Amino acid sequence: MGTNFKRKIEDFVCENCGQGAEGNGYTNHCPKCLWSKHVDINPGDRAAECGGMMRPAKVEIEKGEYVLTHRCVKCGREKRNKMSPKDNFQEVLKIS
């Protein structure tokens, strides 16, 4: 991880679908619907003032791993994150 990464272990309730999610310090999106929230400037810092919901926009495969790109519905910012084996693969298929 880069020097700007701050591991923050937090559980949360998805503001898109209402699903509870257990955070592990790397979790940045709901494993059920794959939506996220624009809360960070750098991963884990909780410094973004936007607070908009981030829609899962695309999925790519890089070095054998799925990478999810989110786009903020409020400000348009895009962020990428590796997917977890716990993520709902049916949602991945809807995006791709």
C-alpha cells in the first residue's frame, strides 16, 4: 500500500441497499450491491467532504484480480478498488 493509505477497520450499513457489512480495513464497498460512499481522499483518511454515493461503474481484470471502479453520483470522482471474494458476483455480471 502507498504511504497515504490508512487502514481503518469499520463495519457499516450500506446506504444504497441497507445491507450490513463487516469491514476489514480494506473494505470500501458493500459486498451485496457493490455501491460505495465518497468519504476518502486517500484510502482510509475519511477526509472527503463530498459524501456522495458511488455507483459501481465498471469491472476490469488486472493481474488475475477483479478491480471495481466506482463513480460518485454527486461529484463524478472515480476510484478503483480490488474486489473481495465475498462480493456478489451476480452484481459484477450486471456491470460488465
